[in-house]
Amino acid sequence: MGCFRGVALVNASTQLARGVVRQIIETGITDVVLSPGSRNAPISIALYSAKKLGLLNLHVRIDERTAGFLALGISKASKRPVALLCTSGTAVANYHPAVLEAHHSQIPLLVITADRPAYLRQTGANQTTLQAGIFGTAAAFSADISASYPELGTVISHLCHGPVHLNVQLDEPLLLDDESDWLAGIKPGHWVNKELKKSEELTLSHSRGVIVVGHDRAGLSVEEIENFAIEIGWPLVVEDPLSFSRAVPHASLFLSSQRVRDLLRPEVAIVVGRTTLSRSINALVKLAVQEFVVDPRAESIDVKRNATQVFFFLPKVEKRFKQDSTWEATWNSFGEQTTALISGIPNWSEQNIARTLGASLVPGTTLFVSSSRPIRDLEGFAFPRTGIETFANRGLAGIDGNISTAIGIASQRESTVALLGDLSFLHDITGLVGPMDQTRVNLRLVIVNNDGGGIFSTLPQNGVLGFEEIFGTPHGLDIAAISASFGLDTTTVTGISQLSEKLLQPIVGVSIVVASVPSRDENARALRELNTKISSL
Ligand SMILES: Cc1ncc(C[n+]2csc(CCOP(=O)(O)OP(=O)(O)O)c2C)c(N)n1
């Protein structure tokens, strides 16, 4: 028994749990994703009290892997830390994928795992493993705390570097033995993101340069990058064309031609963030005489990032070159020629689905896009525009947790669309299990169903012995029936006008549109044919 801030006598675990929850609220954390269990009961009960008083939004998910990605999505969209809580044992390990993704994207997740007291470790006690520090270097900070009242200041301060792990040892009794008003007078805090703004300068003396922007923009805003690019005046090559209307269209496609790359060989490339989608863009960057990288993550995560110079923030630019109008005109001309070429792609194809979706999203819509072909089809085939806010899990490009991340993002926005491959959908099917009413979510999931991993047909392993069994992995499942079994409004579309019509309808609640497409083989063939045409540009 102990005295918590002089309020009442409570058991040690309840006291500890309440201390943790108070500090969560005082830090400015507003959302917690909880997965049920016994060992975490004191914290779960304390969180519920806080929720009842309107101090926290509590999201409950039975699957910790799903919960982790839900928290990731909420944090990405709200730009605030989100806390997770689970019980001891395998539950903890289920957070690992989301923790890794959060680490590589520097997303502040406060991962709270309940544990038995340290004296029970390695004694054969039930549901007890060495879970303190289990996330290794993926956690910006790990703490293993026990009954004495913990000040979480240090723990919380590390959230600006990514996920933080708080392992909490809770001894029995686990249930509360008083009903005191322990949250009286609490003042919810306001989370302020640490701004990384230092003044470093970059002098540019060559006129033939290019600015390349990775999908997650290294966490920088579209506006900051736009202004930076306008000031420099070089062609803008982006992985996410839905955020930059002045980007050169279809650059990832025309740069796949060695001849075009040689013609467009830049003297300087400025790379904002990481470019993880197209070999063609990375090949162009390699041709540059000088490469400058702008990415805050190079300070702590990608510390071996190699470039002429690495900046952790957008530098102030001193321009010592004359604008070369023919340089930009050459880039634009390849963009225009490619636009003309892709108008010939099959109408009902994965490429045209991405292109149509990119063009038809209503301004103000938020888009989440899964890894694999969907994000590459948007990169290559969507025409540059603005008015859409885009998200993807590009930290580690996993096909896991995509539904959950999209739901997390959608819970923070009015209207969200997610474009997912069928395997990405199936991988996170438990993301659909959960009381959707707890999170106000307007989300339309568009599933491109090519019955397996379409990307592998576009890669060199296409055609190896056993390809279908070990790469293609057809599942033969009825995605629409699966989603309908979750009680979700489900439509199957098999034509581009049907899809366009659907995309224009208001997004209310969670619904699923299954875009059933021709074979993965046909898709790869269409891409090859296009590449052949591009190589003769
Ligand atoms: C968690 C995880 N497991 C495996 C992979 C490897 N992988 C990359 S793409 C892919 C197939 C994705 O299929 P789907 O989502 O249907 O998209 P498609 O390739 O058909 O566009 C796989 C298995 C991964 N990126 N992440």
C-alpha cells in the first residue's frame, strides 16, 4: 500500500498505473490503444477512468499487431504521440512490426507493456519472458519500471526520436482497492513537436540539377518543399505526384530508359527523404556528380547515409548559377511524351486504376496507399496534382498493418481512401476486427485484387521454377465475401467507369470496393510493353 500524491491509500500496482496514466495525460497524449489482458489490468482500469472523464480517447483492439499499426496511423495523422498498452508475453512481440515501422519513420509511439515483477523472470512463471528492452535498437529509449513512483520525464523526452518502450512490472493485487477521485485537478498537456531548424547553407553553382522527393518527404511539409523547389527552379521529381502539381509527370517511367537517363544526367541531385520506390530514380541520382541529402533521420537512424553532404533540415540555398530553360524543357518534354504513351494503357488495368483514382479523389480527401504495386502505379501513372494528403508506410515498406494504419489515419480525418493490394488486405484482416464505433472513421478501402503478389511478376524472379507457389501465392479467396462477413458495405467493380462512379460517392463509415483485375501476368506484360516504348523515346 502507498500514498499517491496524498490522495488515498491504494495498492502498489494501482498506484503505479495511475502515475503512468496521469503522466500520459499531462504529456499531451490524447489517444491510447489498449489490448485486453490481466497483467495490464491496473493500467487498463486507470485508462478507462480517464476516458470516462473525457481526458483520453481509448481504442480497444484484441490483436496487438493491429493495435500497433492503428496507433501508428493515429500518430502519423495527428502528429502527436500515441500510447499502446498490452499484457505480458507474446502480446508484446506483436507490437514489434509497428515499432520497427515507427522507428524508421520516427513516429512517437509510447509502447507500454505490462510485466510480472522481475523476481519472477526465468522462474517458469506463466506468461513471463524477458520483455524489457525487447525492441532493441528500434526503441529510442527503453525503461523497465517497478512499483516505486516513476517520473516519466526522461522516457517521454525520447519520443521525439521515435518509439519508446515502457515495461511496467505489476505485482498482485492487480485490481484497485479504492474509488478515489485520483484524476481530480489534472491538467492535460499540449504536445509540441520538436522543430529541427538550424541554419546551414548550401551553395549551388550548377544549372543542371534535379530535386528528388521521397514519398514521406522526410516528415517535411509539402509547402516547405514546394517553396524550396521553387526557389531553386530545377525539375522536381517526386515519388508522390498527388502532393506536388509542379512535379515532372511520370519521371519514374521515363527514367527507366538508360538513354533518357544519360540525356538527363544531372550535375547535382538534392534528395529529400528516402527514395524507395523506383530503381530508375535511384539510378538517376547515382549519375549526379554531387548528391545532397535532406533528411532528419540521417542524424539518428540512417547515420551511414552516403552523399556529398547530408542536411538534417532544409538548408538555406545560395544560387550561383543561371537558370537553364532548355534543361527544364527537356525534362518536361519527356514528361509530355510519356503522358501521351500511357494514354494507351489498357482501360481496366492496375495502372489505369491508380491513374483514375489519383485524378478522381475529391480535394480534401486523405489517401493511404499500400506498398508493392499500388504505390508504384500511383508514382508512375497518376498525374501531378494537389489537394490530397497522402500517407504510406515507407519506413520499412511492409505489407503488414496496412488496414489498421489506414483506420488510424482515417480516425483523424473527415474522409479517407486507402488503396491496397489483395495480399496487403489479407495480411491485416484483423484490422477489421474491432469496434469501429469507438473511432469515428470514414474510410473507403479500395482493394486491387489480382489474386496474389503482382509485383513479383514485374521482377526478375518472374518465371523461375515454382514461381506461382513461392512468389505469386494465389489465394483464390473471395475478398468481397470476406469483407461482407465483417458487416462492411462492399462493392465489386470490374470497369473503370464503375470505379470512377464509386470514387465520387461520399465516404461514410468503413466500406470496401474490390477492384477485380485481370491476371498478374497480363499486368506485367503491359508494363513491359510500355517500357519498350519508353526506351525508344
Ligand atoms: C510484412 C511483409 N511481408 C512480405 C513482404 C514482401 N512483399 C512485398 S510486396 C508483396 C506482395 C504484395 O501483394 P499485394 O499487396 O497483393 O500487392 P501487389 O503486389 O499485387 O501489387 C510481398 C509479399 C513485405 N513487404 N512485407
